[in-house]
Amino acid sequence: MAEQVNNPHLAIGDEEIFDAHLGGKLSVELKSPLDTQRALSIAYTPGVAQVSRAIAADATLVKRYTWASRLVAVVSDGSAVLGLGDIGPAASLPVMEGKSALFKTFGGLDSIPIVLDTKDPDEIVETLIRLRPTFGAVNLEDISAPRCFEIERRVIEALDCPVMHDDQHGTAIVVLAALLGAAKALNRGMTRLRVVISGAGAAGVACANILLASGIRDVVVLDSKGIVHDGRTDLNSVKAELAARTNPGGLTGGLTEALAGADVFLGVSAGVVPEDLIATMAPESIVFALSNPDPEIHPDVARRTAAVVATGRSDFPNQINNVLAFPGVFRGALDAGARRITERMKVAAAEAIHAVVGDDLARDHIVPSPLDPRVGPAVAAAVAAAVDEDSE
């Protein structure tokens, strides 16, 4: 049976999909052929010994004579994969291979998928510490909340290289870029928008953080039990800290109370939002229904009352896709020799994505296509420039 994938007019059958994954999606290619005895002697013994001796004498030479400083480790425990949930490390590997393919295609970076057969934060952090000589950056992927927050924080503290949990920050960067585009398309001041975020997991928390950092003052976040506010006693430490910085109006209740008069709905929770609640939002509202494969509200339905609608899918206008961000973010960080990926760098990435749209900006084109070749270089350049600013 064929299923519709990405494009409603393109039917992709199971056989074609599985054939494309036979033996995995990745391979290692040589920069120079090993087709003569001389080439073999240079690449391996005895020639390689000279390079190893040089690195042993001066560890900084590893950046010049190995790929480690430009290699991204794509790391997951398989506990929160796409819309599939906790499927384990082996089943997550095709997704991590795909992530590596995106790094190469859109960022020009080599990467290695690493799936770990443990969910213990101590073991994950310790494993990456031991593997540090192998890579130059870490892309954490598909690790469930709230463990992902602790793991990312501890890995950042432990390693002297760029680390980013893409489910958090890649999503947040592209959401900010899309909101910049939507606000401009509607001729509205972005910082005055009242934003409702449905979902207080990895993506929801990171989106709240970057929107607050961009100057938006009124952000309300909801979890499965309703509005996150400082009067609740059932919040974990991450949500409690978030409650102290959001919901300036002191709202309580659920989605009904949150959406009344709101300017922006951002869905990252795999929930369902009825059309009648979207209709209670402010005029010229903005709806980002990002759950995959099923948005919180069908975009055709949302457009009946909302002025701008975006999803995470490629078969509707305005696809908010992390591939717009993470290849360029890591490329820029590595190009500039950054030891951290900072909030300034993330905001710079969002602004660069927004700038690529340029004169093509419209209500149904608030972000560039993920296939636009200008995006990766623009993001990398902006992030590298932001690294320089952070070092001043």
C-alpha cells in the first residue's frame, strides 16, 4: 500500500522507502585513493606514525591533521524519537543516520550517529566525556524530557566544544524565524504579541526561552494539566522555573483561558485544538501547529480564522523545519572555533533564516524552503559573527 509522504501528489510506497535504507544511508569516503603502494605507505604505516608522533608532541595539531574538530556526534538514547516515542536505540539509528545526511548536505559537515543503550544521565554524560577526542561537537537528539535538560546542561559543562539538543534549540530557532516573518507579513510589532505555547517539554521550554530572549513579554505555556503558573504545586523544577518567567497576566485554567484574545498559538504537544478555540484568538492571529505527522489543527481549518498558519510538514505552506537551523548553527560554531552555542548565536541564526526570505515574504511564505541553498551558508555566517561578538 502506498502512503503520501511530503508531497500530496507523490505516492511513495513501502518498497521504495525500505530500498533506500538498505545497508543504511551513510558511508565513509576517502579524500585520496589508496591505489598505489606509495599512497598506502603515506596514509597508513609507516607514514601515519609521523603524524601521530607530531600530535603526541603537540595536541593542538589534531585539529589540522584529523577530522575530529569538524566532526559532529549525533547522539540519542532513542527515548523520544520523532512522533514514535520511546522506541529504543536500535530503532532510532535510521533517524540519526538521516540527521547525519542532513548535516553533510546542508552544512558540509561530517557526522557520526551514536545511539546509546542507556537512559541514565550519568552514563550518557560519562560516555560522551570518554569519546571527546573523537569529535568536535555534539548534537543531542530525541532524548525525552525532562532528562534532556539535565543531560544537555551537564554535557555542556563537561565538554569544551559546541553542544546543542536540537529538539529544543533547533525548533526554537526556526520558530523565532517564522514568527519574525509572520509579524512582518502582518505589519505587526513582534514584541507586543501575546504568545500561547501548548507543550512544556523540550521544544516548548526552548521556544519560550528564545521568544523571551527576543523581547516578547507575554508568553503563556501549557502542559497536559493546563497553564503553567507559579500557583501550581505539581511542577517539576524546569516548569517551576519557567512559571516564574512567563504568564505575566497570572492566567489559570486551560487552553480555553489561554487562547482567548491571544495573538499566537504555538503547538508542540501532539494535542488537538478545536477550531472554535482558534476563533477566540485576536484578529489577524498566527497559528503554528507543529506536531507531526498530525498538526494540532488542520491548516485548512485554521486558515478560516487565522491570518498566518504554519506546520512542520512539507506538504503545506510555511514548513517550520529544524533543518533550516542546525546545519548552519554547527557549521558557524565550528568555523569560528566556538566552545559554546549561546543564546546570541541562536537568535542570530533565526534572524539569518528570516533574512533569506527577503522580498519573497508573504503570509504563505514566512520562512525559506529547507532546500534553499542560501540558508545554510547564511546561518553559518551569522552564527560565526555572533561568536565573535560573544568573545568581545
